Amino acid sequence: MNQDDLDALEATGLHPIVIDEHTSFPLPRRTSNAEFIVDLMDFCPTGALSHAMVMQAVEQFAKRVLTGKAEDYDNTFISGEAWIETAAWIAAQFDVRRIAW
């Protein structure tokens, strides 16, 4: 992407991330978390592998949280119990999905 391309993207409200002189890609200025995950899954240059990667990451993190103690996840914003309860729900959803398939 050359400087003119980068300037054109910025004019539309997109702010490109420039990795090096050969690699850059546009990133919307603001998106919700859900929109960001959809973009990760739907616009990956390597295709559908990103779907598997995102799904596996979510499931593995939920399982990791479940192996910890509430105090491991306590912070001033969210209690450790809430983290563990959410992780249990997410892990259960993956189990249900696996059974349904």
C-alpha cells in the first residue's frame, strides 16, 4: 500500500495499521467487540482458518479460567466468581454444540 492509498483510507474513517513498507491493512476506528470478532473471522487473508482459531481460543481460555481460583481473576471491575461463572457457561455452550453436531 502506498501513501496515497493510506491517505484515501484515512479519509474514509479507516486508520490503517502499517506492519512494514509492504504490509498494511485498514482497521475501523471504532467497532464493538462483536463486530471486531466477526471482522477477524470474516476478513482474514488466510481464509476460514481464522474461524477455527477464534473458536479454539475462546474455548481454551474458558477452560483455563475454570482451572483457576476466583481470586486469580478478581479485579476492581469484575469479580473472580463472575469470570468463573461466565467461563463455565461458555464451556457448556461448546459442549452442547459438540453434542448437537
